[in-house]
Amino acid sequence: MTKLIAPMVGKIISVEVNVGDTVEKNQSVVVLEAMKMKIPVVAPEGGTIQEINVKVGQTVDADTVIAVIV
């Protein structure tokens, strides 16, 4: 199980996958907006999305668990 962690404080502007989707290493899972920059948060390894813990428009703190990949 791998937890996908927010690298910084920001706002979720896009969720690119759904629970149950298969992702590959370095595939974008969500897009975070911080300091007026769009930052893709990518899967550190391949697997299946087990949980998505954020929604579009939500503000997250650094180190927030965005998703879980198994």
C-alpha cells in the first residue's frame, strides 16, 4: 500500500482518476494549485487506486494523504 501525499499546501483543481482505476508509475492522480502554479501529483508506483481522500475545490495541507494505491 502506497499513500500519495500532498507535497505542499494548495487547492485541488482536478482529480484525474477514480477509485478502482489502474495507474502507472508517474501518472497524474490529482492536480494541485499552489502559488498560482498547477502541480500534478503523480503516482510513485503503479497499482490500483483504493481510496481518494480529496475532492475538487478542497484545500489541503502539506503531507495530507490524497490517495491510497495498492
